[in-house]
Amino acid sequence: MSSTAVASLQAEVTRLRHELQTLKVDGESPVANETLFVGQYLVERLVQLGVTKMFGVPGDFNLGFLDFVEDHPKIDWVGDCNELNAAYAADGYARVHDGTIGVVTTTFGVGELSAMNGIAGAFSEHVPVLHLVGVPSTHQQKSKPMLHHTLGDGRFDAYYEASKQFTISQASLKNKDTAAAEIDRILTECVVMARPVYLMLPTDLAYERIPANRLRTPLNLEPPENDAEVENFVLDEIVKLVEEAQNDAIILVDACAVRHGVKKEVEELYKRTGFPVYSAPMGKSVVPESYERYGGIYVGSISSEAVKEKVESAKLILSVGAIKSDFNTGNFTYHIPTQRTIELHSDHTRVQFAGFPGIGMKRLLPKLTARLQPFQGDAVQLAVPKFQLNLPKEDNDVISQAWLWPRVGQFFKPKDIIVAETGTSSFGVLDIPLPQDSIFVSQILWGSIGWTVGATLGAAFGGLDRGLGRTILFVGDGSIQLTVQELSVMLRWNLKPIIFVLNNSGYTIERYLHGMHRKYNDISNWRWTKLLETFGAEEGKTAKSYTVRTKDELSALLDDPTFAKADVIQLVELIMPQHDAPRALKVQAELSGKTNRYVAEI
């Protein structure tokens, strides 16, 4: 049976157990006659999950529901400039505020289709987001009039069918008797499977009354139990392989370690065993990069020589939460044979060539740590390269890519949220050691340019909920033009990110992929330091904008305590060479170019 089939069965078992528990509480409840509206029930469940912000755009099919959101004291309606930005914001919120979900609310058809790119990105990168859609009433869905926002052909389920491609689970609420159970099912699967889900809320059903006492039964958000016999077999096999490797093992951590809630379990594993630990690009900051047994980023042939040698020469690799995409693996240049690899995932485990569906890492890891702890004495003898990036000495004052990233690395503080746009910024930040408790946010797999601007809005809110520090965005001049409107939302909510706009006159990553001097990779140059003022800020009072052209100017700004304090939203325009790029991006682009084969062989 496949991992997908096992996960489906386990989800159904979880749902049935939850229903039995709610029935038991119903029988015991002294307030069985209390009721509330379906829309209120949904909002209360979101609050129980720790959601404090809802992103989206109002539309006539969701307005009635939004009254419940606005009137609730523990959740805020943010209000975005468009649905795509709202989906990006919900994604960023969920990444930073791990343990809860992001929520984006749109209207039927025109709104939800606009958000779909953002939902697809969350799906590909395992981010739990609820896409809530206000839809026509149940009566209209049955009678099928030619309503606005429809395709005009009576297919009121067309967008629901489309959503199946980009969400792990869907629900179209049909009646009040099943509404609460469907809401519970959708939210549970969103959290447990760490993927987006889709929920249709009809205008009339939002205002139907249902019993309130079901809210007294918390959602069961624990992953399913592993089969004990299979789990023990897997543990025995892993221990045998560690013994055969003579303790020459390393741990390689990737994005799903944080997406599926095993960050603490992974920390216990590497600290109690002493095995060297490395990260894939999408797993950056899952392991504190100041940890003495952390060696840096492994990204196949793009890795530094020291990391590449240590990882690829290890006799055994314990891989946790891997997502083996092209940009996450150096264009699939991992040189790690399957016979030397153990893969731990949320819903299955692989030991060399054997797969074990249903053996999830959340429950496996604590037992594995206990079994491997005796190897610590030998494991700590394994050498680990020091993860550092020195500031190069250059004989000019141009802000080069090689100089920029280690310099801003000196500016970072513990608990900073560092958001890096796909391309120049994400590749540049990879080689920078981040401070303790900082969070790296980037969309390396889906790679939708402009994503970071919306994601920064959500990340800043998530950081406030968690008591984190500054939110710092690095974005290219081309990328920010796609989603720049969300700066106005940041201003309206008095958020205070630091935004570095890399002005290098166009799409640098595309130039390196193909068309270095082609006009299609050029963009219109904006007056970047006027943006915040245009969006309603008072320059020098509620916002500050800067243009820096030289190393000395940038260093002086970074060393300014007032700037570093980030008391207001700040935008820094960095004037940089048009054809410069980080080392890792150049190598990745060369590898991708060979794969794409744009140029015909002559």
C-alpha cells in the first residue's frame, strides 16, 4: 500500500475517533442547548488553533461571514490589496507561526482563482493554509442561475474541482447538520498533513445555527500511531546500519522537519547522539547555525568543498524531511547512494531501498534518539567544518554580491526573521550563518517571484505572535514590482520591516539562465525611495527610505543604531552591478541551463 493510501486511511481513523469523542462530550455537556452560527463555529475553531490573523479580500459572497471575524476579539481581519498577495501572506504567516495555520478568505470564482497560485506554492512546500471561499447560497447552487463570478454555464463546482489539484483536502458545506464535522475534518487534515485545504462556505449556511458544545472537544492534531512491530523492525535496521558504518554517520535536515513539527525531536537527535548535522537549502535555520556540530548547507555540487566532502564521504546519511527539488539539490547533483541513506518523512520511512508506509518521523524520532544515544562517544569525534563566511577584501567601493551577503550577515541579530526572494537573494543568504533563533523564509521549490512581499506581511504578524525580532526582506527590483501593493498594508498595520531592494536593473536569475543581454530581462526603473510615501507614509516620521551606492554608505547605514532598531518601516535601495550574482546562483543557473537546453545544437 502506498504512503498516500495509508495517510488517507489514517486520516479517516482520526476523523472517526474525533466524532466518537464529540458524541461522548455531547452526552456529558450541561450546555447542550447552546447554539451559535456556522460561521461563528469556524472562527472559534481557528482561534483554538492559535490563528490571530485572517488574510484576504472582501467580496459579496463572504461579507456576511466577515462580520463574525471582525466582531471576534481574538482574531483580526487584515485586508489585502489582492487575493494573490493574501495567499502569499497566509503562507508566510504559517511558516513563521509554526504550530498553527495560515488563513486566506476570498470570494467565489474571481477571488479564489486569483489566490490559486499562492495556494499551489503552499502545497508544493508543505505549508498548512486554509483557503476559505464565500460562495453562493445552497439554493442558488442547486437552481444554477447565471450569477456574476460564474462561468455562465451552470458549473458552480468548477472552482471546487480546480482546487483538488492544489489542496490536500476539500469540503463544500451542504447543510447545517454536517457543517461542524466537515470544518473539523478540514482543519485537522490541514494541520496534520501540513498542506493547504479548501472550504466552501455558502452565504446562507454561514448564518444557520448549530449546537455549540462540539467546541468543547479539541481537534486531534497528533499524527497517527506507527505500527509497533514495523516500527521496531525499522529501528533495528537503522541501528544495524549505524553499527556497520562504524558511527561514521551524518544528519541532513530539510524543510519538512519544521513543516511537520519535528524540530524539537530533531534537536534531541543531533544533540544526544553528537552526529554532525547539515541542512539542505529549504531546511536552513531549522538547526541553529551557531551550533558547534553544525557544518552548513549541503546542496549537491553547489556546496562548499568542505561540506561536499564531509557529506558525500559519510558512510551513512540520516535524512530528515527531505524535499529533493532541483534548486534544493543543486539540480539533482546529490552524490549520496541509496544504500547509504535513511529517509525519515511525516508519513513513511525509507531504509536504503526498502519503504515503510505509515511509519512517520514524529513518533519514530524519540525512539530512534534513545537507540542511537549510546553512539555519542564516538560520534563526537567526527570532524565538522566550521560554517562561516568571511567578508572579502575588494579594491573598489562597488556593492558586489560577494561582499554584500557576508556584510549583511554581520547586521543580523538573534530572533530575526530573514525573508529572501527567489533568485539572487535566496542564493546569497544561503552561505550566511544566521544567529540563534532566527528564521529563514524563502520559496525555493515553487519560486513565484514577488512571493516574499506578501509573505513578509504574514511573517511579520507571525513574528509578533511568537515574540520574535525584526523582519528583514531582501527582494529584487523585478520581483517587488509584482506585489508591491502589500507595503501599504504593512503601513496600515504599523508593521516595521526592513526592506532591502536590490536594484540591478532587471531579472538577474533569468539573465543567468538565458538571455544575459536580452531586453525581456529588463524592467522599468522606479523611484524606489518614494514608494512608502506614495503608499501613505510620512517620510522621516512613519517611514524612512535610503539609497546606497557604495560599500561605505551601506556599512554606515548598517552600523547606525537607529536604523538597526527598526522603529519604523524602512526601505533601502541597493544600487548593484547588473550582471553580478552570488556564486551559488551562477553554478545553479549553469546546471539548469544545460537541463533546459534552450540553445539548439548546431
